[in-house]
Amino acid sequence: MLDVLPPFERALWGTALYSGLRIGELRALRWRDIDFAGRKIHVRRSWDDVEGEIEVKSDAGTRAVPLAGPLREELERHRAASDRGPDGLVFGRTAQTAFVRTTPRRRAVAAVRAHNETTRAKAEAEGRDVRSDELVELLSPHEARHTAASYLIAAGLNPKQLQTYIGHSDIRTTYNVYGHLFDGDEMQAAEQLDEYLAAA
């Protein structure tokens, strides 16, 4: 999906896909919140259509999330192109005005539709059926957040880390939403327990 988006949109969607920030948090993200050297993104605020910049909803919402390598590269390119200072909004319409929350999805829909139509036309011109792996599936911002959580789990982070990075105030929420993605291999768990007990 990222490959078919324009550069500005790649940085925004990449941040959603790799960091799991909520849409309001993406709207309020400022360049000073991104620690490129420390490889983390500080989530300190959100954006409300009426009130503008607001505090995050809970203490758990204020957090630092890991800055993955592919996202770091995308954000560095975006920073070079944006020409905004540290207090500027990373993805704002202006340095101080947040983007309209529906705009990224609308632009992504258009980009994905154009890509898929071109792909189908090319396959038809070649006299073949289009392969499903040639088409791009569009994700919603909320699905992008779930994708980020899935990456963190697949990378081996434990539920407490996931709770912290995703910004859940209660680990039960993390388990209720993502518990099915954690490895449930009882044989492996028994072997790990045996190893621990034998060493103890």
C-alpha cells in the first residue's frame, strides 16, 4: 500500500502502520516529538476538531514508541521535503494546522484505485488474468494501528511492552484486542518452563 501512495502520504501512513499512533495523535505529532537518534516517537498530545491540540486521553496515552528503520527513513525524507521547524506539525496542512482527518483516507483510496485500475488494464493488454498479489488492498487508519500491533507481536515483544507502545491503560484491553495473536504453543511453553526449573 505504501508504495502506491504519494510521498507525503507514505510518511503519514507509514507512521500509522509502524508505530500504531491513533489518528488524533498523528494529527498532533510535531517534529520535536520524533527522536531520530534515540529511535523513538514521543506521543504527548492529540488533536480535536473543536478544541485543537489536546492532552491525550489517559496517562497511558503519553508514551514513547519505537521508531522502526523503514519508518525512520520515510520520516527523514518527509522532514527534508517539509521544511518545517521542530515546533511544526509533521503532517499538518500547515506547520500549525492539523490535516483534516478524512483527507488521508480519501487520498489513499484514490491512489490505490488508480494503481489497481492500471494493473488490471496492463494484465488485460497482456491477455492474462490479474494476479491477486498485484493488487493493493486499502487499510483504514484503525487497521493500520492493528497492523503495527501485529508487527510488534511478531517481533517478539511481550504483552506489557505492547500495552505501553499502543497506549492502552489496562493490559486486559491489550489481551482482549490482540491476545489471539500471541503464541499459544503449550509445548514450547512447557519446554521453556522445564529449562527454567532445571537451571534453578
